[in-house]
Amino acid sequence: VVHASESVSDQTSSRELLVDLTGVGRGRLAAELERSLREAIRSGRLRPGVRLPSTRSLAVDLGVSRSVVVEAYDQLAAEGYLATRPGAAARVSDLSAAGPGGGAGGGSAPVPRSSGGRPAPPTRPAPTPVGAADPALSPARPGEVDLRPGSPDLAGLPRATYARAVRRALATLTDAELGYGDPRGLPRLREALADYLGRVRGAVVDPGDLVVVNGFAQGLVVVSRLLAGLGVGAAVVEDPGSFHTSGHLAAQGVAPAPVPVDAEGLDVGAIGPGLRAALVTPAHQFPTGAVLSPDRRRRLVEWAERVDGLVVEDDYDAEYRYDHHPVGAVQGMAPGRVVLGGSTSKTLAPGLRLGWLAVPPALSADAAGHKRHIDIMAPVLEQAALAELLASGAYERHIRRSRARYRGLRDVVVEVLAAELPGAVVRGTSAGLHLLVETPGVGDEAAAVAEAARRGVRVVGIGPHRHRAGPAGFVLGYGHLPEPALRRALATLAAVVRGAAG
Ligand SMILES: Cc1ncc(COP(=O)(O)O)c(C=O)c1O
């Protein structure tokens, strides 16, 4: 055990880190080191600005290879906990402005019920009028190949495992649990989720602050009502960004205020005055595939603190990162400022309509109240089944297996596009269930979409997800298709693109 001294000065020695890796399996060393350091930073035991030992000396002191320490430092830097520069010691980032939750950081800053300034007007109205059919959600016709994003491999749902979980759920639900219950959801599911989100997403979640919802879409209804209660009438949305999620906000009366996204994710510095809420996809931006950079993560949290606002983190397909293990949730840096939303739509199936919100403690009772007024609570059998899957490890096993498959399919898309459309640009990190391919030569994206449909391939352009003009392109979902069908559909799309480009 490396022992700690109570006060940590500017330079820590390995002894002061209080990290103990004895008994940790080789494959888990980096993850365990990373977890210990993250915890020490969050709790305030490692203070902002403190220099960490060099990777070499810490490796020697802990008796592990240097690559273990490098991996842990890299991950924490990617998540914004550490600031690193080549040739300089890694330093603990300043999260204090963000009001880190838990421990010595002073707890979560509540979001008071002031109405704040008038929100900036949106630069364009709701992208999808309420009541209009959504072309991206209508089912593909028989014989069509569907390249639209949004679905995992539904044929891969582990039905036998799920059936066992449902059977066990039925056997273990008490009579009382079959009645009207806590609007936040079944306690056993919230406990399993809090554990999972802490372990896998680096989130700081108390089961009491979780609300089980019918997919992230319903989570956005709850969020919209929270915002209304705070007097917030507009929310930053990413541009380009999901027209589904901004549409859900708009339908609830929260005006989307688009802010540009670049290769580092949301350009936080471009958020205009008067705004106090932001809906973001930090883990894998939809649709560009960018991962929110460490600097932007810090700025986002600082912005939320400065404007006394709220970040809504859509943890969209965060489970699937192919080059690296997933970057932790921004929520872990500022649990008092971030609502973390997730669902089983990209891990199991969208039709299950199961999701969750981890809500800042100051707002969680209100969130539970809104859920109660929407539909009392989420269906209990599904909740108990998901609790079973989480507790047995079957959920994570399924994700691991799916990840390998999706990674292979993503590689196929990149390979086919490189061969068939050398002028096209594939955007985004190697992650998730979709990628954006920009095809600047295409003059009329909508016409290309229609032509692809005529040839039996359903695609969506990036146009509907844009608020400002930008290059033409297509948001391709690949996780749900068998490889041969995927290859054929991509070849057809490439032919359409070449034709459209003249
Ligand atoms: C970026 C993004 N996040 C979340 C969702 C909603 O997911 P859920 O099925 O959990 O409601 C969508 C759905 O279209 C989406 O585009």
C-alpha cells in the first residue's frame, strides 16, 4: 500500500496517491489505477494544480509496467481530470468551478429556481413539426436495405438470456412491487444502474437520484419540465445535431438554440448569452462522431456553473468505442450540474423503451414528480428484467460481444467507402453505431436520398440534422446489417453519389 499524507502539496509523490494495486489482475491494472485517481481528484484529496508523479516513477513504485500508468493518465486526460503536456508533469485539472459532487469538493451546486435572463431566440424553429411523420423512423419497406442510423443489431438480442431474466423477474417481484410504486423506478434497478454507471461510465450516481424512464426520449420530456420549472425556455443543441432530440425538446416548448460542432465536439465558446441549458452528446457526437475534447468538457462544465445552468448529457451509444475504452461521462465531473441520460435502445433494442436519468440531487425530487405526472412509473416487469441482466453481468457480456461485431462492420464501411468514393470524407472517432460520410460533390442531397430509395437503399442525409448550411453527406447506420447486405447497400449508395456528383 502506498501511504498518503493528509495534505497534498504542489508535487505529489507516489506515496501520497494512496493507490493500492495489490491483488488486482493484470488486465484490470490500468482501469483500477484510473478509478483510484479519479476518485482522489473528485473527493478533493488530489487538489487542482497538483503535479502527479512521472509515469516512470509511479510505475516503479506500484510495481507495474509504465504502459499501465500511461494508459490511466491518458484516459483521465481525455476525461478532463488531468491536464497533460508533452515533456511536462501531468497536473490535476481544476474542477472546482464545476462544483464536483461528493467528498470535499463542496457537494453539488443546486440549480436555484430563478428565472434568469431571457433566453436567446432560436435561430430556426423546431425542426420537426409536432404531428409530422418522421422519415427517419418510418419502417423500411420489404426488400429495402436500411442504412439509416439508430438501431443496434436486433437479431442479436440475446432472447434466451432475456427470457431467463424476465422469468426470474416474475418469480422475484413481490406482490407489493406489482402495485403502484416509486415513480423513480424499482429500487433494485436503480441500485444496479447506479453501480453500472459508476463503474462503466465514471458517473457519480446515487440510486435515489435516478429516474427510470421510457427511453431517453421520455427523459427529454422530464428534462423539459425541469427546465420550465427553472424558467429556462431554450436549450443549446448541437449543430449538426440529432433532429430527433431537438424535436423532442421543441415539442415540449423548449426552443433549440443551435451551436456549432467541430472536430472537438460542441464549440462551448460559441454559446450565446442568455442560455442556461445545453443538450450534448459528449461520448460520440450525433451525427459527426466527434468525442468532446478534454478542454471542451472542462469549458462546458465551467459554462454551466457560470450561468447557473444545466447540462443534459445524452450518453448516446457510449458503450461502443473501438480504439480505446469509452471516455467517462461528463456527469462525473459535475454531478450537480449535469443530467446524465441513457437507455437500452442501442445496447438491447429501442422497442424496449427503457432508459434512465441521473439527476442532480437538487432536482431529483422534481424529476420524480414529473415522471409520476407523465405515466406514474415505468413498467415494472421490464425494469426487474433489466436489473437481472445488469446484476448477472449478462448486460455487459452482451455489450462486449456486440462491440466486436460493430467494430468489424464499421471497418467494412470505411473500407468500402475508401474504395468506392475516394473523394468522400469519413468523419468521427472509431466508435458507435453510425458514421458521417461527407460527399461535398453532391449538389442535391435530398435528391440523392430519393434516388437511393428508388434503388432500394434507405439513407438519411446530414441535411435534416443541420441548422446551418454545410457539405452534403450521409449519416450511415451499420450495426444492424449482415455484412453482405451492408456491402451491397454501400455500393449502391456510392453509385448514386457518383451519379449525383456528375
Ligand atoms: C442522439 C439521440 N439520442 C437519443 C435518442 C433517443 O433514444 P431512446 O430510444 O432512448 O429514446 C435518439 C433517438 O432518435 C437520438 O437520435
